Amino acid sequence: MLAVLGQEYPGVQLFGIDREPKQLAFAREHLARAGVDATLQEADALALPFADESFDHVWMMWFLEHVADPPAALREARRVLVPSGAITAVEVDYTTVRTQPSTSALEALFRAMAHGMAASGWNDAGTRLPGWLREAEFRRVDQGERPFWWQSDEVAREAPYAADVAESALDALLQLPGTDEGELRAGLADLRTLPQQPGAGLGWVVHKSTAVR
Ligand SMILES: C[S@@+](CC[C@H](N)C(=O)[O-])C[C@H]1O[C@@H](n2cnc3c(N)ncnc32)[C@H](O)[C@@H]1O
């Protein structure tokens, strides 16, 4: 995400945090490949190692879905913003994932993914995001709801990616009550062959909400 921001806004001073050293190591390599300078630091988003009013903008993506108390993380983000500062937060709603055509195995796979996210965080963080921002006292919240629907070449790129993500979570999904290994593996196979189906599409709803301090 920092690489995209650095390329879109050359000259902007970028800082990034993560509490996982291996995520930071990956980010360092990725930023070097992208030719973007950013200061990365190991830190907890709920206790940022920055003074009040340090930043013009805070950007977070696919993060609040993992946090037990999202408004607390947003309040901490608000603390480090200057009074005229703004936030952009991007989160998806996993309960909205769908394909065209669909199969019962694909639906079972997406249901299991949504249950898995709910078990470890939030599966509908995107839909909750505007409310969380208001709870953290952000103003002028723009809900930024964006339905994505990939077709043709895009579905050929996105379906294998979605299948890789789902497959990497398979062991955890099989621990959930009511999941069946054969059905989930059939769903993965259907997702991998989705791009070969006539008129294939894959989509979900993403929220890119913005707000000011
Ligand atoms: C799905 S990834 C986000 C990816 C990133 N936004 C990007 O675009 O590449 C979620 C990240 O949040 C980190 N994380 C979760 N809870 C955190 C916390 N309390 N403080 C800091 N990082 C946290 C995880 O280690 C993980 O790297």
C-alpha cells in the first residue's frame, strides 16, 4: 500500500507500522523493488510510537478486520493526526463475495471464509467501517461503498488469487464446525476453473471510507 501511495504522490514522506517483523521485512523488499522510500517501524496500532498531531493523513487497508476493538485503533489514528488531518480506511465485506456462475461448493467455501473471518476478527468490517469512524469521533465520514465485479481478463487474474488466499486458510477453515473438507476442496477447484466458464464474474463489496479529524 505504501508503494502505491509513494508512486501516486512522489515526494510525500511515508511512515508505516506493523507488529509482525516478517510483514515488515516483506514490505521493505517490496518498497525497494518499487523504488519508494518509507520509514517502517515495528509497533502496535493501538499504541502508536508517535506524538500527538504528527501526521497529515493516516491510511489503513485490510487491517481493522483483524482488530478486536476497531474504534480504539481509529481513536489512536485520530490522536496522531494534525487538526486538519484526514483518514482513509479500506475494508471488505466477506459476506458479499459471489461468483457468476455459482456452485453449491463455491457458496460453501465463501460461507466458511466469512465464518473464519468472524471467528478471528470481523467478516463485515467494510460495512461497519463508517459507524466505527463515527464512534471514534471522526467527522464528515464518506462511506465510500464500492461494489467490485471482475470479468474476462480480470477474473482470470483475481480468481486464482482468491483461491490461493482461501487455500492458505484451509486448515483453519476445517477447524470450524460444519465444514467439510471434500466440499471446500471442490469449492477451491470451482474457483480455479471459474475463468474458463462462459460469462464468468467474481465480485465483492469494498468500502473505502474517508473522514476528517
Ligand atoms: C491484511 S494485512 C494488511 C496489508 C497491508 N494493508 C497492505 O496493503 O499490504 C493486516 C496486517 O495487520 C497487522 N496487524 C494486525 N493487528 C495489528 C496491530 N494491533 N498493530 C499493528 N499491526 C497489526 C498484521 O500483522 C498484518 O500484517
